[in-house]
Amino acid sequence: MLKHALTEADIKKMEEEIEYRKVVLRKELLEHVKTARAHGDLSENFEYHAAKKEKNRNESRIRYLEKMIRNARVIEDKSETDQVGLNKTVTLYFEEDQEEDVFSVVTTVLADPMKNRVSIESPLGKALMGRRIGDRVHVQVNPDYGYEVEIRKIEPFLEDVPINRF
């Protein structure tokens, strides 16, 4: 089974979400189901079906998070302040496009390409790990394509990001 690389902070966030979903949300969603059920004929009761669906989604999310924690490989960042590492924000110069862009290197459960948060397990994340300002790095995306970037700046990643949804 694939072990997900997670930090202690990732696991703590997941445990907090599980606790909230079990103690608070589960009770609320069960009440929604009971209330909708009281409205009569269940075969045509949209509120009932929507409430059941949301209740099931919550249970699925709890199982997903518990499985992620069970299968976690706990990691910690051992990079120096001037090295690319976990939870660092990196300014890169893309030689091919002659443009700069900023990316944050995070664990897979925090990755979000739309917000330029790349996983340490992605091609870009893997290529950058341990590198320093001024390094020219080759990023191999697949057997047929790769590109070059230059590291221009490295900063700590300070944003508090929620665990990804599925």
C-alpha cells in the first residue's frame, strides 16, 4: 500500500477535522435526515435524499481521513533556510517562457495546482527539493518532455491551508 508523506501538522489537522465531523457535523446531519424524513413520502422527498447524501458524504470523508492517517509516513523538513524544502515558497524563472512564477512546496494533502501549491511528490517538487538560490534545475515531466527553471528566491510558507477535499 502507498504510504502518504505527511507532516505531524498535517496529521493533527486531519485528526481535528475527524473530531469535528464525528462530534458536531454527524449529529447535525442526522437531525437533518430525521427532519426531512418527517415530511412524508420518502420516494419523492428531495430533502430526505439530499440529507442522506450529505450524511453519507460526511461518513466517507471520515473514513478517507482515517485511512490517510493509518497509511501515513511521517516526514519532517530537514532543509536549511536557504534550501528548497517542505513548506517553502520558491520564486522560479522559467527559461522556456522567460517568465517568473511563485510556487509553494507542500505535502500531497495540501497541494493545489490552482493556487501554485505543488506536492513534494510532483515532478517540480521532486526536482526542487534540496536546491538553492541560483541553481538551474531540470524538471522531467514525462519521458518526452522536461524544462529548465532557475531558483530566484526561497521563503518560508506561512499560509495555514486546510487539508484537500476529495
